[in-house]
Amino acid sequence: MSARTPLPTVNERDTENHTSVDGYTEAHIQPTKSSSRQNIPRSRNSMTSATDEQPHIGNYRLQKTIGKGNFAKVKLARHVLTGREVAVKIIDKTQLNPTSLQKVFN
């Protein structure tokens, strides 16, 4: 059995300022029910330059915030290559106590 690869971390302030991935929060990606192949870009060249300015996690472009909590946000994201929509949970690990923080990594 192979070990799970941890997801890259994202600094929430960077996502609000539309910069690339880097920082102290952890993102959990889950597919959304509204995913559809109908929204797939025809090619990478057909994507606008505005897409390059959007924050991203790996191959996922972050879009609008769909939920907020005390120490996490859930954002809508779209896979760059397939166009599949997912929900990304961004956890501010600086707000967690040590017990909760350990649960995030297990």
C-alpha cells in the first residue's frame, strides 16, 4: 500500500491577493456535485490570461469562497486540465490547538 502524498499548503492571505501557492495553511480538495465535462476548456491555449492571475493549488485554480468557519474557509476550485470543479478546504493552522493540529495530519 502506498503512502498518501500530503497536499501543498496555501497562505490564505496569498489566495485573497491572488498570488501563487506558498504558506502555512493546508488545503483539502473534494469533488463537488456540480462537476461537468461541459465546462472543460478546449485547450490550454484557449484559457485567458486572467486565469494565470488567479490563486492556485497545484493544478487547481481557486475561485469564490463558498463557506467560512473559525479557522477554515472552503473555496470552489477548478482543475486546470479537466475542468472538474472541487471544494477546497483551507485550514489556518496557526489558529488550531496542538490536539486539533495533530488531527489534521492523521
